[in-house]
Amino acid sequence: MSNTQQQEQQGDAKAESSNNNYDRFYEYDASALGEIRKTKAWMNDAKYFSSVAVAPSAIFKILSHCQSGVDKGMKQGNGNPIEVMGLLLGRPDTNTENGGGGKLIVTDAFPLPIEGFETRVVADDDNVHNHMIMLSDSLESTRQEKVMGWYHSHPFDLGTHSHCFLSSTDISTQLLWQRSEDPYGNPFLAIVVDPLRSLHKNRPELKAFRCYPPEYASPVHNECPDGSIVVDEQARIAMWGAAWNRYYELQVEFFMSNSAQKVMNTLTQSFLWMRTLGSTPMLEAESRAGFCSRVCNCAEKLGNVNIYSTSSGRSGSSVPLPPQQQRSIGQGVTMQQARGGQSSATTHIKKMNGLKEDGEFSKARDGVVELATERTQGNISQAVKSCLFN
């Protein structure tokens, strides 16, 4: 068996193992879930939940509903996209092994007849309230999950940053839900979708959030919802809204069953080439803006690494030599002899400076390789498209 075949089999085995882990999201353990709802660990930890897993059926319904709001608004006289809102069905994750348990699972979604503009979309109509109550009661009487969250769209103009954030009105709505549901074993979630950005990037552009209790104060100064530290006040508001310090972001992952993944793999092999040729990630404004900062970070890491100054011979080699060998070159030793000692020189440097695989030099090197690989792949993709279509 060739190495390529072995690598393909190993990759398939890893993918199948990952899918088997996702299969457990479709399992329902009533006793374990009842214990979690009874314990209510999230009531003692404002950031107990750190991630959310979303089923493909829920993603499809959410994106379709949000896109319908865009289409409906554009067809109207003012041409402004319409914000929409819906409910999420799911439960907390019952797998508490390896320190787990801080995950929410969204299994389905249902649209609501609620529309709005700008940053205001609220359910302030009595008929809508009655509809939500009837829908919730019907779902919980026929399904094993509960209504555990809500979603709405932010169809604003495309910009440098995503429009997935919570406005002051959104936070008031989310806090009302959390105060009503969290104490009774049903932690509530908010998902915000940017439909225009999703359409532009050909991928779901959404984020999940939960609000801090009013009495909570973050121990980290200037901490944004995603955990980053942004000193500039205007930059924080531009990315996360005026109430940036009242909520936090949960990492979103998508899951599907093992059989569904096999179908997706078959479709991907047949149609992924069209998306590859039709997109140019390297030239997107967000990617171009972030590339400079990534280069600066790599340069800063390399600047902090303590290695000998490089010495290069006529061969163009940039392998640094220890001082003893640098002096010997000026004492009659030929360049061929010096180049022959470069391997031992590199070993000597690693021993002297402790450049292990988990050291600063290794991290900086990996960052440079990642950047170079991305640019090379992007340039190759552009060259291929130029040869095919020009």
C-alpha cells in the first residue's frame, strides 16, 4: 500500500471518528438532561457556556428566513432589507466528560412573523406573543427539546467587520429571556445573522451570544465579547455595538450525522471546484487588512528570538554559525569546509539557545510558513484561473 493511500485511509478514519462524536448530539438522555437542568451550573458562572453546536436543518431554516427578509425589503419601495426573527429549539449538552458540559445544542429553528428595521426587531404585538406561546407549547408537547433561544438578522451594508452583535434592544430582549428561562433549567441563547455578508462570502456568517447578569463586571479591562482586548473605544463600538461589555460570544460549530456527512462528501467532490474557481479569498478586503497585522506579528516574534547573527557565504546560505566557526573562516579555513560544518552549526545553535519544537522560534516559524503557504496557494489559484479564462 502506498503512502498516499495510507494517508487517505487515516484521513477517512479521523473524519469518521469526528462524525461519530457528532452522532451523540442526536441522542437524547432524559435522565442526564434532567440532572443538568436541576443542577443549573450556569446560574453560578456567568460564562459557563463557551460553545454552541448547530444542526444543518436549523442553519438552513435560519439562513433561508434571513435571506427572505433581504429579498422582501429590496422589493419594497425604500429598498432596505428587513430584519427577521425566529426561535431556536435545543438543549444543553449532556456530555460532561473531559471538563465538558459548557455547550448548547441547537437542533431546529422556527421563523416568527416579526419584522423590523435597523437595530430594532422586537415581539411587541399581542398576536405575536400568543403565537409564540402556542408554538412553544406545541413543540414541547411533541418534541423532546425545548425552545432554548432566538435568532434575528442584521442585514446592514457590507463593511470591514461583521454585523453580528447585540444592540441595546437585543440585550434587553435577551436578558428578559435569560431571567425567565435560566432559573428553571433552560439556558437561553441568542444568535445574530449577517445575511448580506453570508451571501457575499458563500458561508454562514452568524454568531451566538449570551448576556452577563446586570451585576456582573468583567475582571479584564476592555475585554470584547470574543475575548480580545481592544483599547480604542470607537473600534470596540464599530465591531460590537455600544453595549459591547454586557454580553459575550460563544464559539459556533456545525454538526451532522455520519450518514449525512457521507452525502456531503460526495456532493463536495462533485461541486466544490465551482466554488473554488468562483471565489478569491486572498483579495477580500478583510483578508488583505488582516494580512499586514499577521506579518507584523510574525516579525515581532522573530525579533524576540535570541539567535546568532546570520553569516552568509558565496553560496547564499543564511544558516548562522557559532563564533568559533566564524573566526576560523578568517584563519585560512576554506568556504567549502565551513559550509560542510553548517549542519553541526545548526545543532549547536539549537542546543545553546534551547530552540525546541515548542519554543518561540518554532512558533514564529510556523506563523511564517502558514502565511507563505496561504499566499502561495492564492497566487497559484489566480494563475490557474487566468490560464483557464483569459
